[in-house]
Amino acid sequence: MLLGVVQTLLSNADRYPDPPYLVRVEDKGAIVAAAIRTPPHKLLLSKAKNLEALTLIAQDLHQEPLPGVIGLVPDVKTFLQVWQQITGQAWRLSIVDKIHQLREVQPVATIPGYLRLATERDRTLLIEWLPAFIAEIGEVMGTDLDRVVDHRLKTQSTYIWEDDTIPVSLAAGRQRSQNVGLIGSVYTPPAHRRKGYATACVAALSQKLLDEGCDRCFLLTDTANPTSNHIYQQIGYVPVCDWYEYAFIPQDLA
């Protein structure tokens, strides 16, 4: 995920209007930890080879209004403890995700329709669907909607499952680093749910990424949503680790 953000910054810096926070911690010339933040989003932590490196990151950021932190469980918990010692700020667990990996798409039920790339003619549809998706997962858009949609269209990273000329499901996906694909933003409007569209969409997009040279694909699922977890495991995604997201509680509300 961190590499994907860096790739976006290199290829399309306008995606994030505010200056990013990019830091690495070295020990005797070797990188032992890294962190990225693209305001107003939460801090992304890498896996740390030395947990003490997270103290240095917290100290470097402690005067910033940090909304939260995301990462692997041991690293995030260490950062939270240090952050509270430095700032006195409490936190709450907001999302428990699992990272899933796929190397081979498993056969799924044949569903009417086909996968296609979202184009400029889908702009109005994306402006309607993306806020609904963001609201459902409890996230914040972060930047203006037009900017987000334009970025997705420019990078050709959003795909639509269409059934008889009617768009019925959406998924984002593209190669994010060498030989690795990332799937995200899977959304089906309520009127089209429980018909297998999301399963077909994700399966087809995953296969497309594998066919184009990725040797594996990743996606994140909210453990509180057993339906999506079951769907992705049917396709061939296997859980590999937990990925926790914490929000900091403003001191006047703690």
C-alpha cells in the first residue's frame, strides 16, 4: 500500500493537493521503518524491522494534528503507545481489516454481463457511486470529488461490470508495484446486490491483472463484513495478515 501511494505521487502528484509526509528511519545505512501521510488521511506505517524506529517517527510528528494511524498490528500498537506518552492523546480502533492475497482465480458462477474500463462517459456515474461507497465504509473523501474521479479516469484504474448496457457494480484495480496488483473500492448499488455482480467483477479484474503480468493481487476486507470476506475467498483470495486502523480522539472530547 505504501508503494502504491508513492507510485501515485510520482506519476500524478496532483492526486494529493497538500504536501505529503514521507519519512524513513535508518540504522547503519539500512532502512528499518518508513511512514507516509497524504493529508488529510491517516498515517501509513510500514513493517518496522526495529520497533524503536516508530518512536522516532512519533517524535517527528507529535506537533502535527494527526487523525490516526494504519498498519500491521504490532507496529501500530507500538506507535499508539509512544504517541500517547508524547501527546497524551487517546485512540479508538476504527477498522479491523485483513489483507488477502490471490495467485490464481478460482472458477465462479457465470453471471450476465462483462467487465469494462470506466471512461469519461461514466464520470457522472462515478460522482454518484463513490460518495455512497465512501459513506458505507465510514471513510472521509479527503479531497474534492471531482479531483478523485478525474484521477481514477486519468489512471484508468476503475472498472465497471455491465449487464445488458446497465452498470451494476464497480471495482478499482491496477498494478501498484512490480508484479503486484491491488484491488479496492468494490461497490454495488443496493438495487443490484445479491446477484453475484461484485464477485464476477472482482474475479474478472483480478484475472485481468494476472494476465497483464502481476504474479499476485491483494485486497483489504473489513472483518466486520462477513459477506465480502466470503465472496473474496470464493474467488481465491487467502487472508495473510491483519491491518488495523485507529483514529485519535481529540483531547477536548477524550
